[in-house]
Amino acid sequence: MTTSENDLANTEVKGPGSMGRRVSTAVFGGLVSLFALFTTHALPVAVLAVLVAVVGFAELVRIAGLEDRPLAAVLIGLLCYVLPVSVAWSTPPGTWYFWATLWLAYAVGCLGVLQGLRRGYSAPMAAAWLGAPLATVYVTHQQTPLGTGQFAANLALLLLVPLWIGDTMALLIGRKFGRHKLAPAISPSKTWEGAIANFMTCILTAVALGALLRVAPYASFMVGAISGVLGQLGDLAQSALKRVTGLKDSGAALPGHGGVLDRLDSFLLSSVPCATVLWLSDPSMFHVKLWP
């Protein structure tokens, strides 16, 4: 789950009750996510991914204004999900055609988001913005275990943890020291001070975590830099989508936080490039499929 400075502003207006809901949801969601990520069996990650896919796509349909065209939305959405996830499920580790499929879905998803900003008919293609990252999580979780047994670390942590800590630092620094607006027309509460803190924290976290996960230092640095830039751009893209459609939140699935897309916006844009860097730096890390 991710957070933004704008969310903090909304929390302050809503009062202590809202803050309690936010903290409870964040703690519960964080524990569930970490349990799924550290479990070597794929079922917990698969279940979590299905929930994210279903709820997230429903939010995309709402944002795109396609509630009156459910068949077209579902058909295009299923194609965008099924293609990358099926390839991730069935392909041998580290094959070029998996990464080609992943990048195709990623590009289609980005195009769908751009169309969604204009409320275009191809907005359901933004589902690939969910499908490609979900496939990435499956691959990094199942093909990069760093131990045996019921629980083990894997490279999926490197795609998520820097974003979590970077967003938290952006909140703290932006709230206390933020003076210069980053993108006032899109997200008025974001500041350059918070953005710089986010970027630097992502790099430091990725480098430190990469050392524990036995990743080459240059690859960890690149993952941190990509997370610090694309993660914040993903957050801004989600804010722009909501602003175009006049929505405050993408949904209400997470009490005190809004929708699934509000929490995953940073990850959706950064995950595929970051995972590709990890694969290119050392393809041998993608070495085994634990399940099925």
C-alpha cells in the first residue's frame, strides 16, 4: 500500500476517527501483504492478486465512465489480465518472450491510462496497467526464492518496500518542510521537498535491501532511482485520472484510504521496469518455479 501527501491533507480534515481507520487498514494490509510475499507457496499471492485485479478493474471502469458498457469493459479487461498473467504462470523462468509480453501489456496499460484521461473508449486497456504488475509480482515471488521452506525472501520485496518507505518519508518531510508545490494543478499538497525525500529514500532503501537480497549494487541503485521517479509519476497519473472525472477516491474498498488504485498507483508504473532491471543484471536469479 502507498500513501501520498494529499491523503494526509484529507485525513487532517476528516479528524481523529479517520486517522484511526487509516492506521488500522494500513497495519492490516501491510501484514497481509508481507505474509503473502514471504510465503513460498504461490496461493496467498495468487489470492491477493485476484482480489486486487477484480476490485482494481471495477475502479478503472468507474473512473473511465464505462459502467454502461460492461461487456466491452470486461472483454478488454480480461484480455489485458489473462495474457500477461497466463504467460507468467506457464513460461520457463527468465525467457525473453515473457518479458516481451510483459512490456507489451505494460505499454497497452499506459496507453489505456492516457486514453482514460480523455475518457476514451480504449480506457479499459488500462487494465493491463494492473495485469502486467500482477504478473511481475508472481514471477519475482515464485522464480527468485532466496531460501527453502515455508517462508523465504524474494525479489518481489525489492519492488515494493522502497516505495512504501519512500512514500512514508515524503509524507513526513513534505508535511514539515514542504514549501514548493510539485504539481499544484494535479495534487496541490505534493511538494518538491517531499518528492526529493521520496526519491532519495527509495534509492537508500533499495541499496540496503538489495545487499540483503544479494543483488548487484548498481542494479539496486537503478531500482531505487526508477521507483523514486516512476512511483511518483504513477501517483500523479492516478491523481490526474481522479481530477478529470471529478472523483475524490478511486473507490472505497480500503477504509480511510479510498480504493485499491489509490494505494497501488506508485507500484503500477514502476514494477515492470524495476523487475526488468533485476532480470538483466543477473538472469540466474530467476531460476525456479515453486508452484504448481
